[in-house]
Amino acid sequence: MRIALFTDTFPPDVNGVAKTLERWVRYLERRGAECKVFAPQKDESDTLDSLSVERFYSIPFALYPECRFTIPNPLQLSRTFKSFRPSLVHVATPFNLGLLGNRFALKHGIPLVASYHTNFDQYLPFYKIQWIEPILWRYMHWFHQGCRKVYVPSRTTLDYLAAKGFAGLEIWSRGVDTDRFRPHVDKSEVLPKYGVDPAKFVVLYVGRIAGEKNIDVLLDVIGALPDALRRNAHFILAGDGPLFQMLSEQYKGGNISFLGYVEGKALADLYAASDVFLFPSEHETFGNVVLEAMASGTPVVGARAGGVKDIVQHGTTGFLCEPGDIAAYVEAVCLLYEQPELRRAMALSGREYSLRQSWDAIFARLYASYEEVLGGASGVLTGDAQITG
């Protein structure tokens, strides 16, 4: 099996999609598959020596600077594609590189699958370009029409796309590394690194500092909490994004800390050192950070929307609140503050749930789906065939 993966985000990018795709490629390699990743060039050097990654010139995307707008060289891509001779093409983006991957696969009769990672239509109002939504959906239908499978991360996302008329949908869920994300750290060692008193009640958010993540709701919830709770709490936001600079200046010196990107062991320790994970985003196709918090024994207060509502068991591993309902979020945080036993019970339940979300089991199902696509690809080129033209 030889897989060509086209994506607009890949490590060293710091986001759930990039990390998931890296894990998937490493899994494929362990299974004996050959992989070629087509991804944007980054300013940083590529340190993923074990992965075969073909990089293409890119510039920051104006509306989403953390992502790159790729300007691929079609001749370079064509040469690499023909030399590699993939048996299956997986496009993880509908734009730029994904579009070229789509065209190459269909031109050469190679089975094509796609994965859907972002509800772009729900982001449009935050950038005041909602008027292009009908055009976007027409394009998305056109782009995916040649795909044998369209992989989505959650049942909610599957239902959403099915209602839009998409076919061939299949759930490719997400797992969590429960050895890396686990409870029980020494708060007195972790929190002072960020200027936080370990005796405080710590409320954590991890994700982009951007409008589409409903950061305004999070800050409104903090402002609406009872004075006594707010005085005894510290609120940590880990992540970067278009609102980071403005908000970090606005709240400088108070009990709200904007940390920027936090990665690796530092991030895992931060999850485990926190008392509540507050995540009001309404637009998640899955919500990797929610599962990471649960694996770390941190109860979640999240939106009853998107993929988050497929992960959190209301009243058992955390609380789900109606999107934008500030009073409901405040009530949930207050309950967890006032009832340490409830917090501990939810922490245990969340950890137990996360232990059942094995990456290997999830990837094994996706690998079997690949095999199904290849097995049903009548009359298409195999990885040993010659690609010409």
C-alpha cells in the first residue's frame, strides 16, 4: 500500500489536525505502508526525518495566519507523484494542495478518499465573509464528488454533512495518548512557572485565541462568576491566534493569564494541574483538547454543540451548556468549585472514558477502510502500475 497524503497543515504546525495526520502516517509506516506527504513549507526546518514529506512554498493565510496558503509547483508535484506511484490518494484539505491531489488521482484513475476537519462555513461570520457560504458549499460538493470515502471525526459532523447532501461519509474518530496525558502532577511545581499560586482554583482553556472559538463567551463567563470564586481562581488560556496580542495586553497583570503556545510535557502538566477545563467553542468537528483534558483527570465544561457533545457525558465527565448561555456556564463552574467530591468523581469518569479511546484501535479501523477502498477499486491503477502523462 502506497499512500499519497495532501494536507495544508502538518508538523511543525501546532494543531489537532497536524498532530493527528502525523500519528496516522507513523501508524501506516509501522504497518509496512509507504507514505508520501505533500505539505506546505514552514520557516522551521523539517525535523521529521522518518517521514517522507514533500514541502511546497507557502505564505501565511491572511484570515488564518497560523495556517499556510500553499503555492505548489505543479511540475515538481507531478514528478514526485509519478515517481512515487501511489495506490491511494488521501486529501485532508479541499484547497490548494488538496485540489491538486484530487485532480492527479482522478486523472490517473487512482482511488481517492478525503477527510473533513473544519466547519469552514461556521467560521465565515467571524471574518465578515458569510456571503460566500453558498459558493463554498457548491465547491465542497464538487471537490468531494470523486471521493470513495469522506472521513469525518464525529457523529455530529457526519449528520451535519449528510444533511448537506454529502455521500460516502464514514467516522474516523480521534484517540488520546493516555500515557502522556494523565492525572496527578505536583501543582506546586507546575503552576508557579506561569506565575500562578498553586492554592488557586485553576480554570484552563486550550486552543486558538480567536473569535470562532467563542473566546468572548469564555471571558463573559469569567466576568459573571461570583466575586468570591473569581478572587480565589486563576484563569489560564494556552494558545495563540488573532486576538492573542490584544487580549493579553488588556488583561495583563490580573488573574487571567495568556500563555501562547504550550506543547509537550508542559501542556500535559498544565491540564493535570487545572481544576476545570472551560471550552465554550461551538464549532468543533471533534475537540481533541477536550479528550486530552479528560485523560488528564480534569472535568470539562463545554458547549452542547459540534463534536464536543459527542465526547462529554453531561453530569458524568463534565457539563454541557447551551451555546452562549453564560448563566449555564457560570452554574457549572460554580458547582465544580463548591463540590470537590463531584470534581473528583468526574475526573475519574473522564479518565476511564479516555482509556477506551485507543489510537491504535481507531487507526486499525481506518486502515481497514483503506483496504476496503482498494479492494473495491475495480480497474484502477495499483501502486506497481506506471503513471504517465
